[in-house]
Amino acid sequence: MSEEGRNPADIRIALLTEYDGTDFVGFQRQDNGRSVQQTLEEAVEKVYGRFCRIYGCSRTDSGVHAKGHVSHVDVPFPIPADKIPLALHAVLDDDLVVLAAKEVPESFHARFNSKGKRYCYRVRNAKVPSAVNRRTEAFVPGALDVEAMNDAAAAFIGTHDFSAFRAQGGPDITPIRTMKDVYVRRNAADPDLVEITVIGESFLYNMVRIMAGTLVYVGQGKMTRTEIEKLLTGEGVRKEAGKTMPAKGLTLEEVFYDDLSW
């Protein structure tokens, strides 16, 4: 695969990154603000003395966080893999950290080799929001029936038409998606924190945030599992699903590969 700026002698490196998405406009470079991709590219250029294009596993939206985002980059000379995170840390801001680096074959691609992703949407379900975690949680007051939410979440598992769970403005691609697992739990150590976990092969624009909003509606008694099942037949429309939850509650937790492990 031909990629911009690659030289035959380049070494391909995979990067495992964590970031607080609050002050980023998303992963992909944008004209309207600071992106994760641009920030990483500028850091890599400082370390290696040459611009190197970063290729990410996904385009997380503005405000979305990551604990296990994966990207790859072709660099002009070797640095021991365990030293790369330290070198980049010296030139990165505090809201973006490279957790690990690994040399990978030239055939590896962070996006196209991915077998799926695990996201977690976090909801603070209490009388008042958390001050400490306000940047990484949505706030929903009032009782939520988490058992009903978890039962309804199972309706998403499998291959379905997610047309009703995509936002306007996304790319015009097939709405058929396969979810490996979807479940809802209260955090055992923090019962006011409701966690919606979604594991799937690929996702539509804002899909996880709309799924989370729909499950919150179920927890509030506004929707049922049966209604979700009907929406997944392909006959449902966006306005019939739940609201799009705020970006700050969503975190990309893990990306799966057959040929890469940390």
C-alpha cells in the first residue's frame, strides 16, 4: 500500500495512545482546531527530524476520549520501542500520551487491519454530577433501570441495519453493522456510574452515542427493547431512536488485531 511520504528504508511503528479528547477537535486533522493526528505528527517530527504522516485506526469525534487508540507511522531510523513513548512524552502536552510503541511489518495498517473496537459510554446517574470526572462522563439525574437497559442492549448484538442509529452528515456507506457484544452495568466500585459497553466490527457516525442515548431512554421508561428491535430491521428512522449523548461520555477503550498485541 503506497502511503504519503514513505521511503523504502522507513520503519513502520504502531503507537498505542491515550488522550483526553476535551480540547481536541477529534483525531483527524481539521482546519478549525487542534487534532490528535496533527499533535502526534508534530511530536514525531520533533523526535525524528522529518514530517511523518500518522494513520489512525479511527476518526474519533470532537470531545471523545481514548484509552487504547492505535495508529501507525513510518519513521526514518530506529529508536528502541520502549524509548519511543519517553521521547514523545517529552514533546507532547499532558492530554495526549503514547503508552507503547512496537515495530510492525510494512503490511500493517492501523485502520484496515483492525478486527473491531470496544467503546465504553459512561453516565453519572446521581443527584448531582461529579466535579472530578466531569470531562469523561455524561450526567443523567433520576432513576435509571439498569437491568432493563442491559436486557435491551442485547437487541443490538448481531448483524443489523443501523440506519436509525446514525447521525446526519456522516459518509454515505452501508448501514449494516455487526455488534459482537453490548451490555450495561453499574460500576462495582462506584454504583452511581453506569457503563454502556459496545464491542463491534465497525461503526457509523455517532452510532455509539445514539445507542447510548436509546438505552438511557429505556432506563427512563421512555422506550422498550421491542421498539429497538423494530428500529434494527431497517425500517426505523433516526428520530425514532434516542438522543445523541454528549461526546464527553464516550471512550475508545481497545482496538482488536490478529497481528498486533501489546
